[in-house]
Amino acid sequence: MDEYLIGAGAILTAGPTATVRGATLHAQAEPALARQVRAALIDFESASADELSRVLVVAAGWGGSRFQAEVITPLVERRECALADVLVTLALAVGTDEVHIFARWMPDGQTAEALARSGIRLVSHPLDAIGQASLVTGQRIQRWRPPVRAA
């Protein structure tokens, strides 16, 4: 499992009808890289920063309820966020000074400067640094304690 980045996060959709949807990511990466990443932004869709509309932010090793309480709730309470606000909130919640970005683009200078002022460093990776990924969103999970008996 050393080669997987697994964590809880959220899919953030920008714009006038912005949404936040909880998600869980299981992504295959090089073992050394998977062990380094504590906070990440992944953009599976946009070819450039100008097209940015939906991203996934993830805290490695976290569960959904913790991510909801420590990242999503503070972002929703702000009512309006720039990309830098999202990344700073994520990094501070995780307790790290770096956020890994897996995308086909790099954040603009203004975003990078805002992060630097907050003491957050961006570590950029091409999207293909993630081999395979499974994203689970919008599902309800229920656990049963053993023994489970068929009806």
C-alpha cells in the first residue's frame, strides 16, 4: 500500500453555483511520492489554469468526518474563497507547509505569492504522476460489526 495516496477530501466546483462534495481518493503513485504527500490538489479536467472550474483537495490518511470539520466547514463559513484560500486552509488543517498539485497547469503568480506569504510551498507534479485513481463521492457508508448474517 506504500504506492497509494489514500485520503479524504472534497470536490470543489467554482462559479456562481459553487458546490462542495465530500470525496475519498485512492490514487496510485510512485512509493516515495505517495509517502511524501500530506495535502494535495488534483485537477483531472482542466488543461490550463484559465479553465479551472472543478478540483479535488485531499488530506492523506484522513477520514471524511475529520475533513468535513477541519477543511470544508471553515471554507463554507468564508462564503467566498480564492484558490489560495482553499490551499492555505487545507495546509493549515493538515499541519504541513506544502501542498502538492497534480495538474496540467501551475497556479498563477498571485496565488503562489499569497501562499508564500502564508508560509505554504507548492510542489508541482504532472497529472500523469498518478497512475490510476479511484474517486468515491456522494455515497453513504454503513459498517456492520461481525458477525454479519445473511437474511
